[in-house]
Amino acid sequence: MDRRCWLPVCVILLMALQDSSQERVEGFTRGKVILPCRYNAMPAKEVTIFWRYKDDRNVYNIVSGKSDLTDQDRQFRDRTRIFPEEWANGNFSLLLTDLKDSDSGSYSCFIPRVNILHQVELSVQEKPTPEVGPKSSSMSIKGQNLILFLFLLLSPDLHFL
């Protein structure tokens, strides 16, 4: 049998052995989100975690219990934060700030020691703005006119000729 035929079989077997989960997170441009990643059965000193964007772009690395940003993709520089004080609780979530439309997509938190892959689908949208139109301004003017009319009508010191 040709060796190339075994490659797809090996890939399928590796995928079947991997524990995987997926979540959806929504955020607004220029805002911030927390991309969740939790695994409780790991000592914080020995933890190695790889955060990736679209499977290959380096968002954040934790190697042997220490943050490692040497190969971080430029897109994420100065916009990520991790919470080392939470590692003992199994929380390896990532804070992503100053969101951009280009941040939308698939993120993965990979824990190689236990072969766990947690996927997060991020959707970044424009923040909705309240509609300000002629109706609200005309209502405001009408309200002011009504208050003035009531004041004049109910004022005891005013006398009409």
C-alpha cells in the first residue's frame, strides 16, 4: 500500500483523539472581549498554552508557565492580555482590546499537554448608534412649547388685557 494513503488516516485518528469545544463571542469595534479557555486539571507552573487566530497566526503563547510574546503576530501587538493570577483556577482566557473588523474569525486555545483544543468564533460588529432624527428634535421643541404654555396659563401674577 502507498504511504501517502496513510496520511489521511493518521490525520483523522489524531483529530478523533483530540478533545475539542467551540464557543461564539460577539464584540464591537474599538471595544474589548474575553475569549474563554478553561481547563481545571493542570498545575499553573507547568502550563503551556497556544492561542492562535485562523489556526496559524500567533495571538499569545504561554510556555512553561510564562508569557511568551516573541513571535506574536503584529495584528495583536499591544492588544492582548492574559490573567496569570487565574491560571491556578484553570482559566487561560484572553482579553483582546481595541477590536477591529479584521479580528472576526476563528481563535483556538490549544493545551498540548492534554491535547485539548478550545475554539472561539469571534464576530466583531460596528457599535449601533442611537438614531437622532427630526422626530426627536421636534418632540423636544413641542415639549418646551407646552411647558411655556402651561407656565403662562397657571402663573397667578400674570394678567391678560
